[in-house]
Amino acid sequence: MVDGPPRRADAQRNRARILDAAEAVFAEFGTRASTEEVARRAGVAIGTVFRHFPTKDDLLAAIMKRLLAKLVEEATERDLFAFFRHVVAQAAAKKAAVDLLAGSGVDVRIPDAVEHLRDAVGRLLAQAQDDGVITASVRLPEVMALLASLCQGALHGGWDDHLQARTLAVVFAGLKGC
């Protein structure tokens, strides 16, 4: 049941409530937060959490898959620079998720979801290069590394809006002129 969608409407609602609560709990307390707190905030019994997500890693993986799917969807609505701005702005609010992506020691295996995000960013890069906005010498691995680094900076660098804007401007200038 971890990867497949629940069949009943109430099970789907419970799953969504659990994921919403888990995202809030892990954002507040980090990945060491308890599943009991997730259950309490979701308004379900701990057994319901474990029926949907047999382990904490399964729960964390589901949060990451949902977050990455949302980012892929949002990538279709923005250009590369707007997507960078959006993701970096969201990084601090999604601290647990960014920590997971950066490898916090939790065993979360989501290669397909990460690959979908990589593909979406690749499409944004190709469009920007076709439009002549970004130089053709820039490659996707570099763009993904920059995006990950900027998110880490937003999390751990004590960034305010002004520093974030200046840092993005430097990165964007580099992408345009490499």
C-alpha cells in the first residue's frame, strides 16, 4: 500500500491528512520527529499511520515524492529563473525535505521522483538555451548542483531576502555568460 493509492475515499483522506501532518511535524522537528506526533496531528491512530506507511522511512519517502511531484508540476508553470527563485524561497519552509534531499542519513529511496524533477529542470534548461537566455555550454548536472547548493544556502546560511536575491543574481549572471 505504500506506493499504490488507497482504494477507499476515507483511506485516501487519511493518507492525505497523515502526509500533511507529517510534513508539518518534520518541518518543525526534523526527521527525528515521532510518528506518534504525526498521528496526533493527523487525528488518526498510530496504527492508521503504520497501515499506510509501515516505517518512518516509508512516510518520509512519501513526503518527498509528493514534494518532488509538486515541484515538477510547478516547473511547467515557470521559466528556469522563476523556478530557481521559487525553489530557493521554499527551501527554508521545507527544511526537513531539503535535508532529506541532501542526505540526512535517513534511508529514503525515491530515484524515480528525483529523475522526474531532473527531467523537468532539463526541459527548463533546454528552453532557456533555445531562447538564448542561457549559454549552450551549461549542462544539467551543473544546474542541478547549483539548485541544490542554493537550497542548502537558504537553509543554513542565515539568508534574508536581500542576500537571497543578490546570490540568485550572481548565479543567473553566471548561467547567462558562461
